[in-house]
Amino acid sequence: MKPAAFAYAKARSVEHALALLGENAGGARVLAGGQSLIATLNMRLDAPRLLVDINGIAGLDGIARKDGTLEIGAMVRHASALSSPLVAEHAPLLAQALPHIGHPAIRNRGTIGGSIALADPATELPACLLALDGEVEITGAGGPRTVKADDFFKGLFETAIAPGEILTAVRVPATTPQMRFGFAELARRHGDYALVGLAASARAEDKGLNDVRLVFFGVGATPMRARSAEMALAGGDLDAAAAALDSDLDPEGDIHASGKAKKHMAGVLLKRVAEQLRRPVS
């Protein structure tokens, strides 16, 4: 299929992009990597009047450590983040997850900001952002504002980004020697959407774990924190954590797997990731 007719504008700056969005309220879409947007246009799931291309805006493609955080610009490509020494050193959970995103051609064009802004509940980066207790910078006519990951994901493909705003950066706490991370997913083929996935972080304390964050994806309308399982795992009881998933998760079945099968897969992933959380970051 071909998309419905639309106009195209290449934004010269964030301010220019915001002006274009404001002039076309409700009828404009932001074009970043386009790996999801172009597909939805071609299938006519969306028919905007205007595409605002932000690929030429300077300053949105940097990665830097700032004040104890790692800041990743919205236009950083997946491939660039995957090859970044800063990401490998200061955000190892992202480094673990990025190779699972699509295939090289997708990672060469797809952007960090685009993945987070789309908030597809079956994808890796929204879950990682939530597991890392990260935050996003959203810029609108009134300037930038910061939203914590726990408050960012509102529903199916719904976020805290208001009409006329643009996600401009993502920030996660820079790792420390006490931090532990884990990531695993189950997919029919590498690069396919995960049937179920799990991104996790914790802080090593004495011989146990504290501040455990277990975030499942592919099991709900948003990335899902398994809060009861988090408490059980922090208490050192893996069996209780696995049992707690019965109350934490209620996945719906789809053409790929039943809800019961997805819950079973979530338990399998929890055991794999719990083992990773016991190991220091290499």
C-alpha cells in the first residue's frame, strides 16, 4: 500500500519544529528514524497532513555524561548507541538490550528518542528506561521539562508527550560499582518482536539486592513493573518472586502465544535475569 498524501517540512531547529507542529495542531507527525512511522503511513493506520523531519537539527545526536547521568540525544541512532563506549561503560543495560532491536538496517536508522516516544509495549528500550529509573526531556513552546520514566508511559502507545511537544533527550543514572543489571527476551527469531522480555536493575547490598526494578515487556499495554516480585527478590526469595508474577502480570493472549504461555515465559525469564543480577558488571 501507499500512504495518503501529506506535506513535508525539514525542521532547521527545535524551535522551528515546534512552530511547524503548532501551525498544524493535531495534523502533524515528527519524523525521526521513521522505522515505525513509515510502516504505519504505508498501511494507512495514520494519515497526517504534515511530516516534520527533525533529522537535520543539530545537537540532538550527542551522548554525554552529565552530573551523574548519561544523556542521550533523541536523534542518536540505535547503532551509534550500540557502538558508544559511553553507553557501554555508563549504561550497560542499554548495551545488553540494543542488539535485540530489529536487524542492522533497522538499527542504522532507528533512533533512541523515536523508540521511547512511540512507547511500543513489545519493545526493549521503554522497558530499559523504566528499569533504570530514567527520565525524558520533553520540549514544547514553554521550553524543556523533565518527566520520570514511572510517569511517562500512560497507556498503549500513549505517553506524557503533549500535542505540539517533542522528546529531545533521554537520561539514565550513570552506573556505579554497586549496580547490577539483567536483560533477556524470548522471540521466535532474533530481531523479531519479543513474545516476552525482561529488563532489570538492582543495587548490591551486603550479600543481597536492594532497589530491585523488574520491568517486563510484551505482557501489557505499557512496560510493566512486577512490584511484588521485586520485593520478594530483594528479600532473597526467587521462588516467591516467581510466584508473585501471578498477581503482578495478567498478559492477554495474541496470535503468537496465550496469556498463560506468556506468564510461564515471564517466570522463565525472571530466573535467568535473577542470575544475571547476582553478577557485577564486567
